[in-house]
Amino acid sequence: MDFIFIEEMRVEAHVGIYAREKAAPQTLDISLTFGVSDEAARDDDIAKTIDYAVVIERIRRELAERHFNLLETLGEYVIGLMLDEFGAPWVKISIAKIGIARGVKRVGVQIERSRSPL
């Protein structure tokens, strides 16, 4: 298995439980690593892998249209997209709110999941 990573992608998203967080979107910093077949590298064929440009666009679109109370729920949603719709066998995501608390640079979660064996 090979891995594709997207690091420090900035995304505007509606996430949070406090009134100030529900009033306007927040900038999130998302890093995502996902497994792909090594067949694409052998054949030099984009059709045999997951196109990171499509993943980035899809995540931005989905997060612009939804509200999540928790970063954990948002992370599970993105992982579900990667496992179920993009067919990744393994996904790790890190999501951080930037400057959300005084004197704290970032607050976030990391989640790692793989496909259930059939």
C-alpha cells in the first residue's frame, strides 16, 4: 500500500457548540493521509489511485454545507467519505481549530480508521 498525504489544508467550516462558533464559519487546519493501491505507481495511471485534487474539492464543499458540533464528528464524516466513497483502505486525519483559546495555537483531534474486513 502507498500513501497520499494532504497537509495543513485550510478549510472554512461550521463547527462548534458555543454560540460564537455557530455564528460564523471557522478556519480549520486539516491534514489527511490515506492509503492507495501501489498499482497506480506501477502503471503510471491516475485512474488506479485517489485523485487528491478531487478529495480536496469534495472536503471543502461538504464542510461548507454542514454544521458539526464536534471535531470528532467532522473527522468521522471525512473518514467515511474516504473509506466508503473514495475506496481508501486506511485513513488518518488531524483537524485543528486555530487560535480558538487565548494562549493556545491549535486545538484539535486525530482519528485513524481502516476498512472493516469483509
